[in-house]
Amino acid sequence: MQATTIHFVRHGEVHNPDHILYERLPGFHLSDRGRRMAEATARYLAANPQTNTAAAIYSSPLDRTRETAQAILTALNEIRTARNEEPLELVTDQRIIEAGNNFRGTRIGHGEGALWRNGNWRLVTNLWKPSWGESYRQIAARVGAFAQEKVREHAGQQIIVVSHESPIWSYRHLLETGHPEHNMLLRHTALASVTSITYDSQTGNVMSITYVDPAAGVK
């Protein structure tokens, strides 16, 4: 049986001293720690005999994911150069972008611009089924469509996909439970972590799901 594995990587920590809910806003980059996290995960992927043979690397188009993906791309291409292989190129895809959110641009906490001002708090009615933006079902559906396309395109290979907490966990929760709805406070998707999903290349059925946190010790 031929298998295809997609390694979903969450981006590293973002520089956000004002605690803005940045969602899809441009201009939010990795913090110094976030870059170290991305580099730690890049080293892990480059040292792993499976992931260092990845056939492709994809990223959400946002700054923080592209920067995380670039660290991984650099590490993998060093390995590929040593093996006299053609370098990989980063490809962005809108389907793995962060969830849409009506709170974009507001701030966690108190004072001017805070989330809880202007009646925004009334949108928070159910943590399991977000009423403040894109639903978990919509998120999981677009990530799932992307994944199935890439399983067919890269049959029998490994690929790396850099995305965000909500898309990764909503899709994983759908695969494991049959529904994408979940408590957002109970996600198991640390910064710069790797959720690896292996599929039967012919049927697209999931064979296994594993999780590692290579950047857990980064300060």
C-alpha cells in the first residue's frame, strides 16, 4: 500500500506586544523567540530521514507562516544540496490560511480597542461553534480539500504544510471524531509543532496521525 504523509506545522510565536487579535492582518511577523522556534522545528525536520526527503513545502500566505516555512525551506534545501538534488520552492495556498474572525484588529484586555467594548462580547455564545467568524466546519472543509488534492498530487511522498492553530486542529478533530467542532481552549497544537497525517495514496483514507513538539524547550 502506497502512503502519503502531510506534516502540518504551526507557525512560531508572533511579535505582538499590544495583544492585537491579528487574524489575517498583514505586518505580524515572528518574534525573536518565534524565529528560534521555527529554526528548532526546521532542524528537527531536516534531521528526520522521512521529512528531509519532502517533495514539496506549502504555506499560508500570511507573514508568520511564510517566515516559519522559510526557515524549514532553508534547512531542507541544505540537505538537498548535499545530495545534489534540486532545491524546493515555497508555494502559498489560501486554503490553509488562518480562520476568518470578526474580532480582527481588536485587542485582548481593557481600554480603547479592547475586544469586549462596543458589544463584541455578545458574539461569544459558544466556544464549540464559533459565532464570531468562520465556522470550524468551513475551516476543516477547506483544509481537507487541500489535503486530498495534495495526497493525489504527491502520491507516495512526504510534504510539509505550514499553517495555523485553528485550521490544523479543526481538520484533525474532524478526522479523529467525525466532527470539527471543539473547545478552542483544549487544542493540542503548540507553536511550531508538527501534526503528521498519513493517508492511503489511492483512497485518501487516513492511516495514522502523530504529533511532536520540537520547539517545546525554546526560550
